[in-house]
Amino acid sequence: MKLVVAYIRPDMLNSVKQELYKQDIFKISVTNALGCGQQKGYTETYRGVEIEVNLLKKVRIEIGVTEPFVQKTVDAIIAGARTGEIGDGKIFILHIEQAIRIRSGETGEAAIG
């Protein structure tokens, strides 16, 4: 079992969801996040004062998958999120030691579904 964590541009969320749905991946968690990477933010002027904005809005997607779905999940996220520009995001794959479905008490891969 793996946890796929992706940070993407907020405006790419719908296209990523559509690509995931095409691969029969429907169970996802989405949260708003702030961060900066290689693009290092930008500066803007507000009421005559220059402000450095280095924490940009991102969306964090978490998907728990079984081994056969890891590559499908990664490929779907890349297909939906890639623009070719700096700031497209990152994907991390973590090992899940145990998963438990609270409602039924199922454990392991059965809990992920």
C-alpha cells in the first residue's frame, strides 16, 4: 500500500480529478496548501509598497492506493497537472504501514478499496 501525495496548481485540480476518474481512481483527499519551490514567488506593489509573495497557493492531493494503482495514479496526476512551466508541482510516494476502515473495521488493502 502506498500514499501518493501531490502538490499542484489550484487551477489544475479539475483536470487532475478527471484524469484520475478515467483510471478508476475516485477516493482522494484534497486540502489547500501554501508553499514555494523553484519559482521562489513574486513581488507585487500594493498601495505603493512593494511586497514579496513567496508562499504561493497550491492544492495538496492525498490518495491511498494498492500497489497495482501506484503508477496509474502518478500518470493521471502528471497528465492532468503538467503545463510545462515552473510551478507545476511535485509528487511524493510514501509507504503505508497499515490502513483501517473505521466503519467496518477492515484492515490492509481491503480498507483502501
